Amino acid sequence: MKRTGRKKEWSVALFCVAFLVFFPPILSIFDKPVLLFGLPVAYIVLFGFWAVVIAAVAYGARRGTAGDDQNPSSVSRTSDQGEP
């Protein structure tokens, strides 16, 4: 499936943000000997951002409504033999 319009922009923006967040110099900012709820802050930040990225991917992958640029009911499907 080709992504067009806002879904493509969303995917590219999410990739860029996730790449920057998980970049080691950025993560090293949170690498401090401080514990929060008994866990190092770096672990909480790492897994917290990971959860946010997963939620954003789920949001971006959901099917659009009739007002979106891709309506699943308007997509024509054909088989490999050329039959409609």
C-alpha cells in the first residue's frame, strides 16, 4: 500500500522525531544516577518515549474516515489473473 498525503507526512515526521529521541547523545542527557520509582531516569525516559512512538504509529496506521484522502471502500481490488 502506498502512503499518500498526510499519512506519508505523518510517517516521515514520526521517523525523524523517533530517530532524534533515540539518538545516543540525546539519551545520555537523561543518564543520571537519580532513581524515580526505584528505576533509573534513563530507563523511564527510554521506555516512555518508546511507548509514545508505538501509540503514534497505531494512531497513524488507523483507517481513515470518509473525509480522509484514502477511503477503503473506493479502492478497487483485482486479482493476479486479471479478474475483477
